[in-house]
Amino acid sequence: FYKDNGITYINEHDDTHPFSYHEESSLKVEHTLVLGKFPLYSNSIQRDFDALASKGSINRILDRLISPPEKEPIDLTESGPDVNEKDITYINQINSAQEKVIEVLTTNDELVVQGPPGTGKSQVITGMITTAINEGKTVLMVSEKKTALDVVHSRLGDLSKYVMMIDDVSDKDLFYEQLSMMLDLPPNENVSPAEIDPISDKIERHLSELTRIADGMYRPDSFGIEPYRMYSLVKKVDLNDPDEFRRYLMLKDNISSSLLNIGYSELHEAYERFCEKRTISDMRSYYQCLDSNPWMAYVRRDLTDFELRSLGTDLRELSKASNEYDSMGFSDRLFGKGHVTRMATTILNRYFTNYNAKHIDQLLNDTKRTLESLESYPDYVEKLSSYERLPRIQRMYGENIISVNTRMPSSYEMSNDELFAFIMMDHLKSFERENADLLKDIDDFDMIRDEVDADISGKRKATKDRVEFILRDSLKAVTDSKMISEMRRITESKRRWSVNKFISKFGSDLFRGIKVWLLTPETVSELLPLDMGLFDLLIFDEASQMYVEKGIPSIYRAKKVVIAGDHRQLRPSSLGSGRICFDEDGISDEDSLLDLARSRYDSIMLNFHYRSKYEELIAFSNYAFYGGRLYVSPNVDVPELPPIETHLVDGARWENKCNRKEAIETVSLLKRILSERENDETIGIITFNTSQRDLIYDLIEEESIDDPEFGNVIRKEASRKENGEDIGLFLKNIESVQGDERDIIIFSIGYAKNESGKISKMFGWLNNIGGENRLNVAISRARRKIHIITSFRPDELDVSDSKNEGPRLLKRYLEYAFAVSSKNRDEEEQILNSLSERTDIVVDRTAIFNDQICESLKRRGYDAETNFGIGGYSIDVVVKDGDQYVLGIECDNSLYSGATSTRERDYHRQKYLESITPTR
């Protein structure tokens, strides 16, 4: 293999030669040569520290970083200021969280940007850069990882030719190539590019119109309910239908006007109360009893059983006396009437309240009927008590139900529904009369949003033109310099100066002329003068992997600082930092620049995820590490095979910290994917320790020798690039994959039962404090597919005594992966919900309006379903055509309650869904 590729050995050995034996605890020196690529601690950073110590003063942003916190930092993700379009510029499509980062920088001198996997950190960095340039400021971006610098350089597009990127001070060719290109750029034409502010004003006007719609429809009105809810609660009456019109008029004529003046909450409570069958039944019985026995309205309600029996006796005596009176002659009747009247008056005094002379005559004329109905009295009192316990408005509402039912006979349930609907419709008609302009704006909603989209696209182009004009104009500080001739001579010379020497000589002109610099911490200290506030804005990327001391010299040189990274990803490791570690299990993570900054500075989290085509690929990471706060788009299509597939290897053994059988399966799967893939997908292989990685590497080499065609494919695959970016096949262990992403990721878990039949609990990096962050990085690298090759099922892994989260989350992830692989959706959701402490990500599965839309679509023959997606970011209603979801409907009831701003609700969510939805 090596000879075929032009690699020869000076002294070739067929076999390996192990070190000679020596006793333990003895020291022996072997004469060997070790080849490798090792990090070196920069002397220039140390020199900067020495100089800072001698200066005795630092700037405010550095003082705030290294001093005890003055106040608790604020998470501005959801509570930050509203975005003013004039405060931000952009040359790429950005979302609401990215806009907020740029907006906050108008008032904050320090900010932490948390960028979970695939959330567009590079886009927001380019937005910060262009906004600063538009304001006439200078920018320094710093990252230890060249990949991060490359990505931002690429995102800047045509503007990158005005940017100086240096990751290696010894690379003179790259420096002079960039400088020469800048010096040869033609000057600006006299015509200035279009102003950005008028476009920003227009965008703000349109957004204000959308805000007015939202305020008008989604804030409670004087009735006490959001108008949009009235539309979902009211079945509008077709007044052109004779039957509906007749019922409408009858309702209108038989409803108390007082009911039309009560608030929604009171109305709804009354409606709900009379949806209870017992309530309407009791009221009906009460009124029926009164209709049959009007006298009961005047009987004392506190009659005891004894008094009730006494009333019966007295009524019988009265009835007897009344009958005798009726049979008397004329002269006797003259004296008998007074006796009967006194008896009736005594009964009324004793057992009745609020009576008058009319009631005496009624009692005398209907004594027999009163006596017969007396046995209904206890039931009447019970119904009366139930009735009187109702609030006044509910009694009035119930009386109207009975009135409506009397005039329009139907079930009382239907009368309740019709009464409620009529009152709601009356308020809806009032709302529409009073808000004719608002309803017109709603009709124009799509047009307004399209204009916002067009204006934002126009602003992106205008921003690029204006920023390029500023950058090119700034180069005059170099090209018009008195020293330009000498600069050109050195640039074109065969014996060019070192980068350090050139910048030391011409730095004053270079820093005025070149507005954007992309450097590593070492090149900052090596090349830039230690001047306080040299740059207006400093941006760190991948700060979770940077030691604090490496960032301090750069911060001293800045007026504002943004520290971007993700504290749930890798932190700096003591590996290679001067600490002796004989085993991965002994390697520890250290505090990073990001860790320190987020305890001092306010922060914003980027929360729109773009990387993964299928939500299953990122859902575990979202729930386990980010509390379900990431917006993850539901799947647009249904893949034939699940996005995560597990491959169980039987009979494998864990020997010498590796698993040969699993490694063989990994190479076999790689070979199969390379031969069967349809879209030239990129591939990465991740292992959980270096021994397994090395074994797989050796097996790939062996297979490449045995199968030359496979070897050619591997060599081609390993060197793949796209737009200058490395997209080739990689084979890395878990701590080395941050910043990488591929279409397909293959995991070789490696761990298996040993000779004793037990699975080792030595999980390497995962065992350490913060080891779970490595798992998070690894499982979030895939864009389209994850294959997990494992030699055990999750229930075989005992992590009950694990001190740290890494092993426990590994087991949970494997459980989740097996659930996805077997298409067990219920188990997927159960696992995800168990990982997050948040309760507000639970989907409202009872939204009436959503169900109404879904049912209406189904009646028309469409394959529709509600609440599509895992977790809180779901689509309310979707329509499916075969294996593809072709239409998504977001209903306002959830959309307007969940969004934090008009921009997010009415523009960015739509653009986000469009960005990950393929067109057909």
C-alpha cells in the first residue's frame, strides 16, 4: 500500500519490535524516534502576560471577566430587547435569535453566544462583522481551530477578499497572497451604494402592520377574549338560509339584553355550568314545581318535618272549615267567613313569608290542591337551594335557556349551545363592525409578509454592496500610504520578510486599512501590538475549547467582546497540556474561556437547528442537553429505513481495550455504504476510544490492500473537498469530532463483554466529569443517517453506580437509538420526555381549531394528522401524499401564544421551515 503510493522506508522491518523487558518501578531510557503533531504553548502569549503585568491596567471588559461577578448574568434568549431593523445588517439569511445577538451588541459591550450543534453560529458571526463594518468599526475574530476561521471566511463570500486570515505566522505565502490581492483591487467608483436605512424603515413599517394584526386579534378585547378565539368558538350563521334566519330572529327576540353585556369569562362559566346535566335538570324541575304550585314561592324554607306535618294538619282543618262554610246558609256565612279567613291568616303567618290579601283568597280557593302538593315541598326546597347557590348571572343565563327552549322546543343541551353561540356571534359582529380596517389588513397579510421577505432580500444585497464599498474604501489607508512602494517591493520580492516583521513595520497602515482580521490566539500575540482597544469588536469562536489565559491578550486589545461556543460541547482537555496521563481515564477537562464568561456576561442561545434532515438525529441531544429549547423541524418525508439504525454484533469480546469483531462489522458496513449510496453522501466513523479507532484504521488499510478498488475509493473519499472545505471520510475517536459533520455517521461503540462475561465500566472520556459533553458532540454530527454498531443491548449495560452523567446518558441514548431503529414512536417520546425538566415543551393535543381543520381535510379525502413532530416544535396540521409530507399548516392559536416577537412568528418561522423543506 505504501510503496504503491510512493512511500519508501529507509530501514524496512517486516515485524514489530517491542520494547525489551524491564522490571516495574524501574526507569529505563530507550533510544527511539517519536513522530507526531503536538501542540506547543505559545511564548508570545506569555510575553503578552508579562507586558500586561508591567502595564498595571486593563480595560473594563477584561476587568469584568476576571473579577468577581458584579451581578447575575441574564439569559436574553427570550427576554432580550426587541430588534430594531436599523441596528442590524446581514448578508446571509439569519433567524430571530441571530438578529437578537446583533441587536444586543448595540447596548452590551460583552456577550456570550451559546451555539448548540447546527444552529448557525457562523451566520451570526458574519452578521456581527458586517454590522460592525457598516458602522465604521474594526473586527478581530479569534479561534484556535482553523476550521472555524475557514467557515466564517467562506460565509463572507466575496467580502472575504478584504479579510486578513492568519492561523500560522510562518506561512508567509498565504499572508502575502492575501495582501497582494488587496493591493491590486481597483478603487471604488465615485457613486456610493444605496443607503440601507430606507430599506430598514420599510421593513419596520411592514412588521408594524403585522404587529397591529396580532395585537388586534390576539389580545383580549372589552368582551374579555381574544377575537381569534371567537372565530373558532362560533359557527357563523348563514342569514341567507331561511331556517337559520328564522331561528336567529327568534333567539334575538327571546334573549335578555342583560346577557349581552356580561364578560366572556362569566358567559363561559355559565355555559359550562349548564353543560352539566344535573344543573339544567334541577333548574327545570324548580320551574316546573313553581308553575304547578306557585304558592311554594312563599312558603318558609326553614320548615322542620314537624312543622311540615303541622302545616298539613292545619290545611286539612282549613279545608274542612272551608267546606263547612260553603254549606252554610246565608246568615251563618256572614259570621263563618271571618272564622275561615282568620284560620287562613294564621296559617300564612305561621308557615309563609311575604304574603298579602291576594294569597289569603288563593289559599282559601285552592286549599285542597295546596294540601295535595305539600309532599313535593322537600324536593322543591332542594331544587330551590341548588338554584340559589348559582351566581346571579348563571341564574339569569339558565332562565334564558328555559325561555329559548319554550319558544324553540329542542333539547336543553341544544338550547344551551344556541344561546352561547348567539351571544358569542353578537360580540363577533360588534368586533367586525368596529375593526373594519384590521380585517382589511388581515386580508393583505400574505402580501405584507411577501413584501417583508422581498425587502429583507434587498437589504442583504444592499448590505453586501455597502460593506464592500466601505472595506474597499478603507484600503486607501494602505494603497495611498507613503510607504506603499516599499510594501509592494517587499510583497513582490523573492526574499520576503517574515509576517511578524512586515506587520511590525507597516502595522499602523494595515490596521487602518484592513478592517477584519481572522487569527488564532497565538497569532494575535505574535503579530498585533499590545494596544488597549486596538479593535472595536472581538469575536471568539469555539470558546468552549479555549483556555482562559489564551483569550486574555486578545480581550485587552478590544473594546467589545463576543464569546461564542457551547458549554454542552467539549472543554479544554489536560491532554497534551503538560500533565502526565497514562490512560484516557485519567485525563480531565478544564474550565474554558466560555465557562468563565457565561458566569459574568449576559448570554443568548441560538435555537434554530439546521443540520439534521430528520428530527430523530438531533432530538436526543435537544432534550438531554438543551432542555428541548431547540427548534427542530419535523420530518418532511418518511425514510424507507429509520434515520438511526442499530446493528447488534453477536459473540464479540472486549480485549486489549478494543473489539475486533465489531471493528470488522464497521469496515463491512462502510464498504457496503460506499457501494450502495445513491447521493454520494459523506461519511464519518466515530469510536469511543483510540484503541478501537486504531484497530478500524488498520482493518481499512488491510481491506484496501486486499481489495484495490476499495482502496481507491477510500483514498478518493478521504481527500474530498467542497468549496475548499474538507468533507472527506474521517475516522476519529469521540473527543476529536467537534466541528465535523457528515451525511452519514457510523458509531462503533466498542465495549463488549470480557472473558468473565462482564461489560467493562471503564468508558474512557465518558467517565470523567463533563464526559457527557463528548457524547453530545458525537451524536449531533449527522445530517442524514446514523448507524450504531454495538455488541450489547442497552439493558445489558449496568451504570447504576456511575459517578458521572456520561455513562448514564450513553445507556439512555442507546435505548433511544434502539427505539428509533425499531420505529417505536411511543418509546421514543417517553425517553425524550424523561430527559427534560421543562413542562412547557409539551404539545397541546387538545386544540379545538387544529382538530376542526384536520377533520375537514379528512372529509375531503386528504391524509391529514395533527401535532406532527417530536417535542414542542411540531406542526399543527400536516397533509401527506404517499411517503412525503407536502403541506404544513400552523394554526394561530399555538403560533401566537408561543412566539416572542412579530419577526419570529410571522417571518422567521416560515423562512426556517422553507429552508429545510425540499421543493417538488
